[in-house]
Amino acid sequence: MDGQKLFRAATALFWVLVLALLAVDTLDSSGVRVEPPPIALGSGQMASGGHCSGR
């Protein structure tokens, strides 16, 4: 096997594994989970206590 064929095979295997893990994760999840967004800039009121409340 030459280098280009090996690279293509490794790339194809990588994407097959990524898609398989994504499918397993999607099928294993139990519906939509309500979670806060990872970046919540300017959404909602500031906290009433703690170091980030500004009080």
C-alpha cells in the first residue's frame, strides 16, 4: 500500500468512527435536556451573590 492509499484509508476510518460514535451518542440520549447555554452573555439577571454578582 502506498502512502496516499494509506492516508485515505486512515481518513475514511476516522470519519466512520466519528459518525458511529455520534450515532451511538444520539441513540443513547433520552430526549432533549434543558441546559443553560455555554455562553450566556447578557441573558437574564445577574446573580444575587457570589464573586460575579457585582454586589
